[in-house]
Amino acid sequence: MVRQPYLKKGSWSRDEDQKLIAYITRYGIWNWNEMPRFAGLQRSGKSCRLRWVNYLRPNIRRGNFSREEEETIIHLQKTLGNRWSAIAARLPQRTDNDIKNYWNSRLKKRVIVENNNSASSPTETKSKTKSSVEENSSDADSSMMLGIFLDSDTRGMHDFAEIAADTTFFPSGSDPSVAVDDHYSMAMDNYLVSYWEILSFLEQPQMIEGLDCEAISQNSQQWHSHHQQYYDPLHDFWVNPLI
DNA sequence: AATGCTTACAACCGCCCCTGT
DNA sequence: GACAGGGGCGGTTGTAAGCAT
């Protein structure tokens, strides 16, 4: 096995996000450890998986935890403990990492304060923490950016492809104030990724010795047949030369 | 305005579990 | 049953942004 000469760490750039999205949108997820190479990313498989699962995948909600969600988290944490994935399973569109962070940064303190107050003065449960809904209004921007995901689970990859082409979807390392005028150039960036991806396709698994190319191909085809209805016609540009 | 402190959250690390051989 | 590899999970860290002094 050839060791990666260099694996990047730290924050993901918009370009990396686009590459990962473009790759997964096109080929699906078949092996996190191998994918980064084919996707043109100098990242570990784990890093890619984390980025995708916690941030890039469609239909995730971030920020703006509702009061109901807060109560659910508190209740589930009480009953299940720090089993964030189990808790996340009961909160649609929320990631375990997001819930964990929210718990550690806000809810844990709130619960402690509430417990203390209920032991002494039950009337001051709010303490210094503002209503979380009110407090979270500062997250409005990010929730607006991601709110496009909120409507339903059924929108799937079709919208996702559009969102992937929407520069406002890249809060990490991007400028939230990116002007609408920039969308054209950003869209062109996406085309560049597409072009790059086609080049990259030539390096796909069938070229690699020792990999089960047929299985990968089948996997990819299954994924495609499952998701095909979601593709934006825009991406017809990516016609798979193997099909 | 400069500095230090706090908060929020993205990302990494290490461990564990599951699956295939 | 033993082993290896991949993926998932929870704890922790790094750091940017916001706030207070």
C-alpha cells in the first residue's frame, strides 16, 4: 500500500468541498480511504467522511435548535447518556457532532444551572442564558444558507446538486458576503470542477490494480440508478462514459 | 484601539465494533 | 477463532469571532 506523501489537515476550503461533493454526487460512497485519491483530495478518508457526514451531505440542519429539540436532547441525554449518534437518530436532520457540540457548549451548562436552581430557587431557571431560540437568532445567516435543506427529506440529490453549485452553501472559508454578482464566476468554478472531474474519471478505480473494479462499478451503478432522478440536467455534462 | 477572555463549532484523534477472509 | 481493514463514535483540541475591560 502506497502511503500518502502528504495529508492536509485543518479547515476545508471551498474548492475541497466542491471536489468532495462533486465526487460523491457522481460516484457515490464506495470506500472512504480510497476516495480522496480519486477525488483529488489530499485528505484522509476519515477527514472526508467527517466533512461529508457532519457538514456537506444533503438534508442536514445546522444551528437554530428549537426549544423542542433542546428538550429532546436534554431528555435523551438523561436517558441514553452521551450516545450522540443514538440521540441524533431521533432528531431528524441533526448530526451527532452538532448535537454533541450544542450540548457541550450550551445545554450542559443550562442543565447544571437548572439543576442547581431547582435545588435552591426554582424560579430562576433561565439564569444568564438567554432563551436559546432568541439566542440562536445570531445563527440566522447560517440557517438561511442551509434552510434550503429544511423542507423535506425527499428533495435529495437533485436539490443537492443545485445547492452544491450555490456558493452560499460554503460557509467554511468562504465569505458570507459574497455578492450575487459573483455567482456567475462561482458557477464557472463548478464547471471547472466538472471538467477536472472528467479528467479525474480517467483515473478511476478500473485503472487501479488490486481493486475490485467490478464491485465498485456495480456499486456506483446501483447508486446512480437509485439517485438518477435527482440529477440536475445541468450535470448532463457529466455523462458517464462507461454507461 | 488594544488586549485578554469567552464562546461556538469544525475538525482531529484514538478507540471500538463490525464484517469479510 | 484470529486477524485485518473500514467505518462509526465520543472525547478533545484548535481557532475564529464576539465580547468585555
